[in-house]
Amino acid sequence: MSILIYAESSEGKFKKTAFELASYAKKIAEQTNSSVSAVVFNCSDASELGKYGVSKVIKINQPNLQNFVAQAYAETISQVAKNEGITVVVLSTSADSLYLSPLVSVSLQAGYASNVVALPTSLEPFKVKRNSFSSKAFGIVELKSAIKIIGLSKNSFGLVENPTQVSETDYTPTLSAHALALQQVSVEKGSGKVTIADAEVVVSGGRGLKGPENWGMLEELAESLGAATACSKPVSDLGWRPHSEHVGQTGKPVASNLYIAVGISGAIQHLAGVNASKVKVVINTDPEAPFFKAADYGIVGDAFEIVPKLTQKIKEFKAQNH
Ligand SMILES: Cc1cc2nc3c(=O)[nH]c(=O)nc-3n(C[C@H](O)[C@H](O)[C@H](O)COP(=O)(O)OP(=O)(O)OC[C@H]3O[C@@H](n4cnc5c(N)ncnc54)[C@H](O)[C@@H]3O)c2cc1C
């Protein structure tokens, strides 16, 4: 067995998911006496991946692949997989990787299991556990193809350091006209704040905040924690916040380490999209709000009193500890 991960990066820096994929792949490699390779785009120094068990890095540094384009990246990853004799490809479940995975799967004629939440339950036959219906159900699937593709759910394995000697090599893919037909010339990030997909901490507001003019206190709390801001569906429907912040079943999924829900009732459609978060803190005036049942920590009280106090405490704590 030989394993390849696609280590995602942004502006030359690896995303945390890259290290999670490496940690996960290394664990499989240990069980099968094999090694982990990584394909990386636009990263000059990939040695950091060695810390999490990657022993070979294949670097793609081409001007026309500076920005993500699904078809071109998929062709590149497939070529690397073929050249390296890869039998297991591990991708993340980021928006980019969700575009990529089916394309790579078709190109390699590989079985693809998305939303995988754990190490393979069996290697021969190759079986993995995946979640369905917004983590309401889990299923074991068997991948019968020669090459297997795993889409690992964010934060389902974590980071495990495993220092390994890493070699780096450059590769120039041969891309089809189809792949080159579209090129992303530039990417503009919305306001330079933390995005929900990358955030370790998300501070989310609901209709309990009464109006858009009250979001300042949530933004301040988010800033003190280095968190992304999010909201419930009605809040974005009302135009209080941009649709890009809407989380839940019909919005963005959240799988952060900490999710702070302020003035959100915890309707099933909201919970479906945020339940994968590790620790959930709920602030709500109504002790009967359904969100408390899903919460790890709950504060029954008025957000307008609690949020500023919480921000103040976090700032004081940071000041004392820096
Ligand atoms: C098909 C479908 C898909 C949907 N998809 C989504 C989705 O993806 N995401 C989503 O969020 N919703 C979704 N919804 C809507 C969902 O059912 C709920 O209506 C919605 O989540 C409620 O939003 P909310 O909690 O902000 O508002 P509310 O239900 O109005 O809750 C407001 C909460 O704020 C509390 N509150 C009031 N004042 C304060 C205060 N001062 N301090 C603290 N707390 C206070 C109240 O006690 C209450 O619990 C969907 C619905 C349908 C039918």
C-alpha cells in the first residue's frame, strides 16, 4: 500500500487539514508498513509536513496553477498518484477537495468514500466508516477498487506528530486543453477575516440578537478569540448578515473545535450543520431552548449582558498571559 495526501495550503502556508491528513495517512502507513507522500501546490518549503509523518513531497510550482482550479488540480493529483504507484489517496472535505474528489476518482477509476470519520475499520477488505445525514447516521462502506480515495471529515482524527525525514521533488504535470480552459487569475478574500471553513473557533449569532446593529459585540468576541463569525438562516434571510455566514443544514457546515451560539434556539436544521463541532457553548435567555440539549456548556441569560463580559474576561486573560 502507498498513500498520497493532497496537502492544501493558502498563500504558501499549509492549512491545518493538511497536517490532519498527514497524521491520518501516517497511521494507516504504520499499520501497513508503507509510507506517506504528499502533493503540494505553490509551497516553497514543505518540510513542515515531515513533522506529521510525510516522507516524500511532490511540489507543483507553476504560474498557471497558482490558484485552485478543480480540473487542473485533479489531473495533476491523478498523474502524481499514477507515477508514484499510489493505492490510497486521502483528501479533505474542504470545498476545494469536494470538487476535486469525484474528478480524481473518475480519472483513477477509484472508489471514493466521502465524509470518512475514522481510520479504516479493516484493511483487507478495505472498509471505512463515514457519516451521513449531517452526522445523524454512520455507515461502513467497502472500497473494492485497486485505488481507494478517502475524503476525511475535518477534525475527525486530529493532529499527531510523527517526525519523519522528508524528501522534496518538483513535478510539472501535463495538462489537457480541458484543464487549461479555465484559469483562476486572482483570488480576493472577503475582508481578510477568518473563514468559517478554516476556523478553529466560530462565534455565531441568531435572531435573539434583535438586529444587525448589535453584531458589533459578536465581532469583538470573535476577534478576541481569533474566531470566524457565523449566523443562523433567518439572520441571513433578513439581511442582517451576509449569506456566506449562514450555517446549518442549508448553509455552511461547521466542524470547529469551539462553536459559540448566541441567541440561537437550536432548531434541528441549525444543529444538523454545526453538531460536528467539538465543544458547543450556548448563550440563550430561554432555559428550554433546544440548543441546551446539544450544548457542552450553557449560559442561561441575556446575550447583551453576557457577551461583553465574556469578551472582557478573554481580553484580560490574554493580557495576563502574554
Ligand atoms: C428546510 C429548512 C432548512 C433550514 N436550514 C437552516 C439552516 O441551515 N440553518 C439555520 O440556522 N436554520 C435553518 N432553518 C431554520 C430553522 O428551522 C430555524 O427557524 C432557525 O434556525 C431559527 O433561527 P434562530 O435560532 O436564529 O431564531 P429563533 O428560533 O427565533 O431563536 C432565537 C433565540 O434567541 C433567544 N434569545 C432571544 N433574546 C435573547 C437574548 N437577549 N439573549 C440570548 N438569547 C436570546 C431566544 O430564546 C431563542 O431561543 C431551516 C428551516 C427549514 C424549514
